[in-house]
Amino acid sequence: MNPSRLPFAARFVRQWVRLYTLGLPTADRDARLAEIESDIWEEVDFARGQGKSSPFIGFHICSRLLLGIPMDLSWRMAGRGAERDALGRSARTLQQKGGALGLAFRSRIAVGIMLVTGALFLTAGSVTAIRDQITVGDRVDTPLVSMGLSDLDTHPHHADLPRIELTSFVPHLAVKARTRRGDSVTALPDGRVLVVGDLSSPGNRDGARVYRPAKNVWQSTAYLADKRRWHTSTLLLDGRVLVTGGREISGEVLHTVEIFDPLDDTWTSTSVMHHGRAHHAAALLNDGRVLVVGGFDSDLRTLTSAEVYDPATQTWSLVGHMSEGRSVPTASVLHDGRVLVSGGSHIGAGSAAMRNTAEIYNPITNSWRSAGRFEVNRAGHSATVLRDGRVLVVGGAGAASTVAKAEMYDPEMNAWYPAGSLTLARTDHSAAMMSDGRIIVAGGWSNDGSAGHLVELFDPRVGTWLTMAVSP
């Protein structure tokens, strides 16, 4: 790789990494430098492939530097013993250096100019970086519109945390005001947002609404045949939305299925499922079919059954049963096309027992196999597939209280291991991958009510969490 090919901003970031890793053991420093180097080249090559100009690339890279500083320092100070004072040793190393660099650092005027200029440039750039990383128009990021469905508050005791303006990157507050637990929120290919449910909202007779973020307006759809909550909504490959099961306001568990067509905002009933189910999970398979698993029926029996819907033939086919019944599990499509189903609860004898097991469905063989056990029993959690193929499992309702611990599943090793903890335990939240590969977790409910006042970011490259307070 020829360094001259990198923009000046990328070379500046590389030098910053060399600076804050001074004093680390050689192996750790080399590994960190290689990681950042690879990330820089990936960022530059991607931007050039999108036809971005060099000034835009440079400005974007520098603005991201500011966002990454807290995580860099957190990683830097994560060492033990002598490593903890490495920053001090790094500073002494700089003071001992001669030449122009030493003179510049010894000059108060030069230092002042450097700090003020850098702060102004990076602060201004951070706004565009946030908006670039989280946009409603990007299907990868659009699940963010479903975050924070409960009321937001400022929580003064979190005033010392970095602030983040929700309205600056996701215009989802109007969506949040019209949704309740048990509703589904689906981002449509045209940038609109489909909300299904909200049966208790006055005037909502059709059971669904479409939100236009660009104009901040709501519009009605055609009537659903069955209004429902605690269902699933899955975006099909052709842009339509498949809505399965759920519960009516009377409490009846549905086996009916409907399809929303965003071209004319109409609903069409399709073939029913073999089993009525609510609080289940669904996943879009790589071949365009939809897998539906678990949930419970009208008798509150937790289901082990799974079935697959084929949009081409509009038919449902039963597939092998899971080894355990699961209500409110997660279903995540792995990079190889298999589906990881994790956690969930089993309802029996008037109580619910949370699962700490996982299973993998193979759509080629229509078979299940165990994916091991994780440490914490949980249901109502989130499971997000990372770029490297691992799966991050966060939060959920545990055996005794809401879960704060996060865990990671490695499909290649078929193993689970810890991934840190949230600052605020939460369940029924949302998690989505940002354009830089980090995972944002927001909304949901904590032990004391709303979890909407904190947003947390997980960086899989360094394995650290960053907590940010919400400014409504």
C-alpha cells in the first residue's frame, strides 16, 4: 500500500493512532495500528467507489476521529499495571523529542492555535458524521425509527454524559408518539415507515399507518382484515411487507396473514399459517422465503413449531420443530444463510421461564441443531449480526430482572462469550448496525420504566460500549 494514495486526513488519523498508542507493548501497538490502517483503507476505498471527492473523504474521516476519541481512550486505558500510565510516558516521550515537533509543543501559542483549530474543525465535522452514519434513507439504519417508543426524558443525573440529539439523525419522534409496545415498525424501500398495531390509539380504525419522515406527516392505509399486536412484520425482497399472526384486542391469537403493498398502500390476505401464534419471531431467508418460529397460541401454550412462507406460491410449509418452545425469541440470518434462534421464554403453570439456549435452522436441510448456551437467561432481547458474521445479543427480560449483560455468538466456533454490559439494563428495545459497523442500542424498558433517555453504542472492533444521553 502506497501511503501517498491516502488523503491527508487519513494520514493525520494514522499519526494520531501512533501517538495515543505510544508506550504500549509492541505486539499490542502493532495490532492496533494494523486494525486502524485496515479500517482507514476500507473507508477510503468505499468512499472512492461511491464517487466521493477527496475533500469530502478527508472531512468525513476527520469528523469521525472526534467520535472515536472516547472509544480510543477507553481502549487505551483498558490495560493493567504499567500500561495505565502509558499516556503519561507518551507525553514525556514527546517532551524529550527535539526538532520542530518539540519546539511546536513547547510553544504555548502554537499549542493554542492547534487546539482551537482542531476543536472547531472536528466539532463542526462531527455533526455531519452523525447524520451520515445514521440516515432514514439507508435500509441498514432505518430500524432506528422504532427505537425509544416510550416517553423520553432528560434525566439530570446523566448530565455528565455526552449528549446526542435524536432529531439530528433520525426523525422518528412522530413515529414514537404514535406507537406502543407490541406494534411493529418497518422501513419501506421508498423511505416511508409502516406502523402496524396501536389498537388503543383513538381514531386508528384500520390498524396501520404510514409515516413520511421527509414531510413529517402520517397517512392512512387500507383496512387490515384483522387488527393485531405482538405480530411480526417482514420486508420481502419485492418491497412488500408480510404481517403474520399476533393478538386481537379481544386477546384471540391469530393465524391469519396479510401483505402490505406500498405501491398503492393496500392490504391483501394470503394463506393462513398452520398455527396461530403471537410473540413469535420471523426472518427473511436469503431465497426470499420467510421463516416464522415459536410464540404462543390462544391457550398460552409455548410453541416449538416453525413454518416457512413462500411468496411465489403463497403457501406455508411446516419445517422441523425446535427442541424447546420459545416465546419472544430472536431470529437472525447468519452470513451463510442459516438462522440463529436465541432465548425466549416458556410459559407454563402460570409463570414464564426464560431460556438461555439457542438453535440454528438450516433452510437447505430443513433441520435444527443446537447452538449452545449463553450465560444469562433472556427474552425480549435483541440479536444483531455483525459484519464479521458474529451475533451480538443485548438485554432482554431475565429470570429476576431486566438484563444488562451482552453476549456474542461466534458461528464458526459455535460458542458464546461475554461482550460487556449496558449502562442501563433494558428489554423490548431496538438495535441496529450503523454505517461504520458499530451497533446502536436504544429505547425499550428498564427496571424502573422508560429506557429512552440513554443511547448506547457498541464498537465490535475494540469490544467497548459508549453511553450517550438523549436530548429530546
